[in-house]
Amino acid sequence: MQGSTLTENQFLRSWTNELYLWYSEVPDQNPASYSTPNYFNLLKTTAVTTSGKPKDRFHFTYSTAEWRALSQSGVEAGYGAQFLVISSSAPRKVVVAYTEPGSPATEPPANLARGAQVLTVDGVDLVNATDSASIAKLNEGLFPSSSGASHTFSVLDAGASAPRTITMVSANVTSSPVQNVGTIRTAAGTVGYLLFNDHIATAEQALVDAFRRLSDAKVNDLVLDVRYNGGGYLDIASEVAYMIAGPGPTAGRTFEKTVFSDKHTTRDPITGQPIVPMPFHATAQGLSVPEGQALPTLNLPRVTILTGANTCSASEAIINGLQGVGIEVIQVGATTCGKPYGFYPQDNCGTTYFSIQFKGANEKGFGDYPDGFSPANATGSIGVPVPGCFVTDDFDHALGDPAEARLEAALGYMVNGTCPVVPAGPSAVEAGEIQTRREGTLHRSPWRENRILRR
Amino acid sequence: MNHVWRQTVAASTAAALFLAGCAQRKSPPEVPAILTNPTGQSRAELTRVLSEAMNGVSVTLADDALTGTDTLILGPAARRDAKEMNLGGRETRRPEHFRLVKRGSQCVLVHVETGRSWILASATCSPR
């Protein structure tokens, strides 16, 4: 039953005061003076991070019906090409970040691959169009919300001198969250590589298979590529960390502890249960592998993690969790998104509210990385420094190709401990900002309407 | 919650064995199954049944759901906020698991976490 605006606002005010992580930083506004959306927008901290970003960038609402929607694990309407929007307004740039095997994007005649740049959609100039009708067509074509939609694209493949025209029909594509698992022989020994794109349920089985394969190959180092991994099941992040480090450094220790506001230090205020730290899972959690099955391990003292601006949340938890138990983490790529936070979504009157209620802290109690993690030699707006190298994304090579810039830098750092030279710009800060902008934004969801590409 | 999947399977098996031992007329054995020759009608039925099982929420499936494996996992659909930030970053809920079994000539969908089951009248299936 719909309540009055005042009662809804009063509910939100009380809810925020009780559960918001930074409740004491919220200015107390009169709930009778605002519409509910406007009032909710005020119910957050106005503080900024060290880099100047808003401290709370994760305060939003969602239609409850859409929020509760379910999908078969990893299934989403699209073509199987993950488009990276490097510039969303004219002159726009959209490239393929990676593809899903067996999808419309990778099947003939489309044969799309990483690095292909989209130039037109259904005849609309993607780079330069500015009118609303054209932009609507671009979004509709690039990000179909259902299967069976046919659209025509002009694409410039990586390394090609002339564009080609393809037509793809959208489908409910099943993603492969772990790809390109392999080994690379280097002067430092045999290095394992795996591309891990999504912490979805089916990733549990794929990761177990990947780590078992790398264990059988007796790798003595690992490159974990999570540059496009925005998070998901935290249990899977814990499993990944365990499979990297093994039981020695992780047994009986905390992968991540949930920290609520100072009003709730012992019990989870939503579930009422005692706050119990999440351990490093040594066995499968029953997501797609039978619960209790022992996980393979590499028992490595260090790991190199490839990152970017789309590396978020549960992916960042892997970095933080491993650092908490003394595993050497080397970061190659760009600054991560900076989301050590979580929430219990709250439904009310058809709207689901999201307000930060907890942060995740590691064994050492550290969980403050709102500006993300940054390779130590990064410039510009940076987060918590991690040893490693700032390297921009390289769309001219396949992910997992030892010549791909980030992987190449990672392999070089393993051998000689040095980084590629960061290209000089007008200033170090500007160079960093340019590098950050080049990261682009990854889009997976169908619920976008016209807001991805803008005028 | 972590133990639900395994425990429910074990409980179902035990119950099935018990019933098999006591019933005057034996129930047809259940065997893991996959869908064969799915049609638009059978896919729609599968989607509808899953939605009903999940209290009416929208459910998106692959066209080949349950055709290569007897297990189907449902999780949160991918979502972003108005600024296109990924909302699924720190998921602590559990996915839902369904298994397809063939019981006699019937194709039956079983919700592993609860043991509830539904006959898929439009589907054809064969032992996996």
C-alpha cells in the first residue's frame, strides 16, 4: 500500500539513521519539505574522498520489480560482445572489450573480436551523432533489452584499414566468466594466466577447473585478469583468494569482515545474527560446485592482478583479502573503482532503496579504499598504492596474449621488477586523468534506455 | 543456508527411498534429465514455472536452458544504477538451483533448496 510522501520520507529518515554507515554525517532535513526522491538523495554524507570524489557514490534507487528479477546464471540479452564505452558523448568511441564464445558476436559472419571499434549502428553515425533520435537508435542497437532484435553495424576491426558491415541478431547469451586459461613460459618460470570477468554462480565451477589445470601445470606465478570484473558473489572472491594462496597463510584467518556503523558492532542489524567474518573458503560453497568439495590451490606467495576502472567490489576484495594475510599483490593496469561497501536493499512502496550500510575489512582490519587501488607509479587521481605498474588498456591484442600491454608489463615486472615508462603528458596529473578516461565503462545490463550514450 | 542444497538432496533421496520401501505401488524412479526438442511453448512454460516458483519475479533464460545439463541456476539479473555503476558488486544472497528429472514419462522440475517440484506438461526430456 502506498503511503503518503511524508510517511515514506519519515521511514527513510529513520532507516538511514539506524543503518547508514555514515549516519552521523547526514544533515537532518525536514521530511515534510521534499518529494521522496529528492529527500532520499539528501540522506547521505556530503564528504569527499582524498582524491576529491564524493565519499558516497553508491546511493540510488531501483524499481523493485526490476531489482527482484532473476536470470539463469550468466544469461543476458545481447550479442555476446562486451562493449566498452570509452567516450559516451561525441566524438564517441565504443570498442569491443571481450566476447563470449559461441555467441552471435563470435559466430560467422560477425566474427567480432576484442578491439573492434563500432562506427555506425543501423546507419547512425556513432561517433558524431548528436540528435536524440539518433542516440536512441544507437543505444537500442548496441544494448538490446531482449532477444531477437536485428541490427546492422559498421565496425573497424583492430588493425584493419577499412570498416566492414555486419548484422547481428540479439539472443539470451550465456557468458563464460572464466576464459583464456593458459600458461606462459618466462625467465621467472611458468606463469599461469586466467581472465575472470564475473563473480556469477557458474564461475565457481569454471574457476575450480581453471585452478586445477594451473595446479597440474605446476605454475609458480599467476596473473589474474579482473580488469572487467565488477564483482558479484563474495563467496567466489574468497574462494579465488584461497585457491591462489592455499591453506598455509589463510587457515583460520579472515578474508573479509563486515563492518557496520558504530551502532552495530557485534550483530548484523538486518539479520540479527552475530557478525562472523568470512573466512578464506577452502571448500566450494555450493554455487555451481557441490558444497564441501575441496578446492585446488596454487600455494603462491604472490599474485599479479590486472585491473582497470571496471575492477570493482568483490574483485577489489580479492586484492584486499590477500594483502590482509601477507600475500604479495602486484597490480598492473589502472586504478580500480573503489567500492569496499555493501548494503541490504530495502523495498518500500515499489521502490528499492540502496544506501551504504557496511564496508568490508580484511584480516588486518583495513577496508578504506574509496578511491580504489592504484599501481604504485600511477599519476593523477589515485587510490591506495599497490606495488606494480600503471599500464593503459591495449585493444590491439587479445586478452591473454603475452604481447598485450598489461600482461606484457606483468610478465616483465615478474622478471626484472621494472615497469614500462608511462607516456609523458602535459602534466603528471593530466596524464593520469587521460589514462583513467581511456579505461571506459563496461555495459552489461539491458536496463539502460537512453542514458549510456549521450548527446 | 550454505548447506541447503546438499541437505535437501540428501533428504529427498532418503524420503524417496523410504516411500519406495513402504508404498504398495512403487513410484516411478527419478533420473536426471535434459530437455529434448524444446519448443517455444515448452520454453514459455519453463519460464512461467520458474517465475511462479520465485514468487512471480521476471526470469530470463537461455534458449538452450536444461538441454545440456540437468541443472539450472538462477541468480540476480545484471543491474546498473543511473550512472551505470555495477550494482552487483558484493552479492551475499545465494543463487537458486533447479534440477530436471524424468519421473516415468513426466519431465519434472525440482527446486533443490525447497524440494518443491513442478511437472512440465509441454516438455519432452530424456535421461541425461
